[in-house]
Amino acid sequence: MQTSKSREPLLRRPAVQTLLASLLCVLLGLLVGYIALIIINPKGATSAITDVLKNFWTYSKVDKQLKHFGSTLITTAPLLMCALSVLFAYKVGLFNIGAAGQYVAGAGACLYCALALKLPWFVCLLAAVAAGAILGSISGFLKAYRNVNEVISCIMLNWISLYLVNTLLSGVKNPTGKDTFTIASQNTGAMLPTLGLDSLLNNKNVTIAIPLSILVCVFIWVLLSKTRLGYELRATGLNKNAAKYCGMRDRYNIILTMAIAGGLAGFGAAMLYLSDFEQWAVTQASVPAMGFNGIAAAFLGGLNPIGAIFSSYFIQHITRGGAALTSTGVYSSQTSDLITSVIIYMCGFVLFMKQTLNRWLDSRAQKGGKS
């Protein structure tokens, strides 16, 4: 006896639709980027777009390939956490555009604990999660009790957190530059453990961030799909009044959702900065792009925690590959940013592609029924 799922057409299955929509968005993004390269310099366009896709494979030596692959993984972990932050809130009916500010808060908390207070890595990690959660819960509180749109409050908190963190970290700035001190020079105990991954990938900054972030993805998937709390959170997002009528704590669920989302973004910041891969520039006047790129990674992954793993890696893969274009001397640094930003922008159309596919399937079904 066939089940309803087995009789369902292949193109109607959500997983297949997400995969096809994601692939189409990626291909369109690459096509637009390729056209831009042709306009700038037709002769080098093909090799340039190939280098973007190859990333670390452009190097001939294995040790360099491993090192640059490790660098891609280092930046994938924080992007994955920001993607989880966005999709977790979205599953509960909230749009957490404040992942960028929560990421900033997490960065400020972990770096201050590491450089100023000389605390161990696990305390710094928890401080980053707490800072992001507190910032997220502020937006959740305003939404729950005053019905303030979370997009508005998150955008304002993004900039507030940026300037507060710049002020906070100015006390641990290297006097010879604009960046904070390296953790390795001030407090090696604050660096995330490597568990031998640094030797394996020939990159001293590779830590447990990647396996840890994958475990968090699995945990979030289980929380949303397999637990009572996850059901209540999703029910609140679908219809707050109905959830309240059923005895669910609608306000509490909204605040909790934004706190968890904020904690995930803060966790991502700690994964990057506690690896000492880069330092915080206390003079920066713009919010880091990691939080905003998390929106694209979340939608490219079909708003699924497991899908976000692959989409986050892909975005960082092309970002690192695009950065290599500047070494050729033919294209400027803005060119590589243009290519990656176009591809990332196209990733936001995954849901639109799925809706278009469903409308096309519906029209075909109607025509088949009439005939």
C-alpha cells in the first residue's frame, strides 16, 4: 500500500523544491557576476569566475590548499551561527535583522573578557552568548509588551551596540594600530581549543568552532522539530492569539525566541574572535556584514538548520575565492565584493523561486484537470 508521501510528485516535495530553488539562485548569481566581469575586462572574465569557484583549489601545493580551506571553515562557523539566529526567529514568525548587532555584542563581550579580564575561553564564550541574548531579548520584550516591530528595534540596536562595543574595546586597543590586541599575545587561555585540527589543516587559527557549530545546528533542529517547546514557539509565530487561547505563554515565547536567536549570533562572534583569526577594529563605522550575510545563508539553506550548514559554507567559499581576484591586478577589491554580493543577494530569492515553482505546478495541474 502506497503512502501519501510516496504518491506525492517529486517537484512537490519541500526538500526538492528548496534544493532546486537554491541551485537556480546560485546559478543566476554566478551568471550576473560573470556578466559584470565581462563588462570590466572580457579577456580575464572566464578565469576570474573560475577562480572564485575554485577558492583554495587554485593553489598547487597541498599545504596551501589545506591552509586556505581552513580559513574558509573558520569564517563558515560564525556565518552558520548567524544563519541559525535568523532562521530560528523566522520559524517563530519574527524577522531577526538584529543578528548583526547581536554578533557585535558577542564580539565585544568575548574580547573584553579575554583581553581586559583575562578570563578562560569557556567563560568568554558564555559571555558572548549572554550579551547576544540580552540584546535580542530587548527587541523581544518591546515586541511582546509594546508591539514594537522587531525590525525597527533591531536596526536601532545594531548601531547602538556597534558604538558601545567600539568604546568598550578602545581600552584593549593595540597602541600601534586601530585593532585590538591579539589574544595570543595577551591571554592564550582565552583561545578556543584546537584538538589537533590546526595541525591537520595547517592553519593555527582552526579550532573546535566548526564541529561545535554543527552540533548546535543539530540541537536547534531537534528543538524546533522534536520538542514541545519548539512546537509552542512555532505555534506562537503562526498565530499569537490562537496560541494564547490554547494556554501558551505568547509573550514569554516571543522574548525567549529573540533571546535564543541573539545568543546564537553572539556565539558566532566568539567562534571567530576567540580563534584569533582577526581582531576588532575599534574605529569601524559600519556593522560587520556577517550578521546580514546570515540572512542570505538562512534562506539559501531553505530555512533548515541542516541546510544552513551547506549554504553557509558555500557563501564563505565564494567570498574567500572572490578575495583572490585582487591578486591578479586586473580586478579591484570592489570587483570581488560585487561578485560575492550579487550571489548572496540572489540567495534571498529562494522562497520566491519556490512560490513560482508551486504556481507553475498548480497551473499545470489545472490544465491537466480541464483536459
